[in-house]
Amino acid sequence: MIIDKYNKRAKKINSLLCVGLDPDFEKIPEKFKKMEHPQFEFNKFIIKETHEYASAFKPNSAFYEARGDKGMAELKMTIEYLIKNHSDIFTILDAKRADIGNTNNGYVSAIFDWLRFDAVTLHPYLGSEALAPFLDRKDKVSVILCRTSNHGKFGAEEFQNLKVGKKPLWQIGDMTFLVPGIGAQKGNLKTVLKNGLNKKGLGLIINSSRGIIFADNPREEAKKLCEEIRKLKDI
């Protein structure tokens, strides 16, 4: 299973940390904006600073799509850089795809074959028909959205808390979870580890994006979160 790639890396460096490569163009430092490939150069800097603590990297497709062909080219450059220099680190494209018919085949081909990501995030609302082309790729991982951090009556609670039998819609079984609410979104790390770790001390991909990449010292922030995860995991 391709998730074994993540598990192997997580065990090797004792880390469940995923660094989100979300280079919002307005927020990246001016020195990178002056370069020919600003988002890629910024990503390369972040990767160099944080890779020793990261078991996964997760670019959010929106920040690249917003810059059109330039942004998509730099997303491609980023994944190629990771494959070449850190091939043991798990890669996730946060794209929240899923559609019906041939549209899905295009997404599958673009993300898994052209960009060559290990995993992609998906919306399950359209049903198993929409997920099938991704799930059919046994060489890749499908991260299916089940619970989000946008709280409120017209946010996550509107659908995700609906009861299916006696359980909320989002509650699912024993599998690896991508947890994106840590860091800037103020997720509780201790609670996440207590409820999410499996018997092997794995089962979680804990993501932090803004809290690391836009910090004054990304390396120290990655190290700090990684060490906090290690400490709480062993309690």
C-alpha cells in the first residue's frame, strides 16, 4: 500500500508532521517575488528548512491555480524537486476534487500521472461514483474529506453533524487521518493525538501550513511542532 511510504518515513524520523506548501503570493517575502519562479523558490526554501522534520508535504492547489500557467508550472517544479531530492517524503495535493464522468479521469491523470503526487484530497458528496476513479488507483492514496474546521451554523455543522443512525456523518473507522487544523487554525494537538493515534503510534498526518511557512524561522517552528508531537505521542 502506498500509505506505507508515509508510515515508513514517519517511523524513520519519528515524526507525524506534514508541512503545507501554501505560498500565498501576497504573503511570500519580497525577495522571492523578484525571482523568476517566486512560488517555487519559496517552496524550495521551506523544504530545505523543514524536510528533516517532515514526513509529508501538502501543497494546496488553489494558491498555484490563482497564478495561472505560471503557478501551475511552479507546482510542477515543486513536486519534481521533491521527487528528485526527497523521494521518501509523502506528497499530498490538497485539491478537494471529485466529479462525475470523464471529468474525473482528467483529474486522476493530471494529479497522479502528470504531477505524480502520492495522494490527493477528495470531496465525497457526489458519492462513490465520483470517488471510484481515484480509489481504483491502488498505487495512490485518496484522502476523503469527512470533517472540516470551518465551525458555525452555515459551516461544517450544516452537513457534517447530520446523524447517520446514532453517529454524525463525519465519524468513520480506523484509518490514517489527515489533520489540517493544527497551527493557525488552533486545533488541539493533545486531543488529536489522544483520539487519532492507532496501536502502532501512527494513523495521523498532522499538517501545519501558515504557522510554519510564514514564520520568521520556519525551521524552528517545524522542529518545535515536531518535538511537541513526539512528546505528547509518548505520554
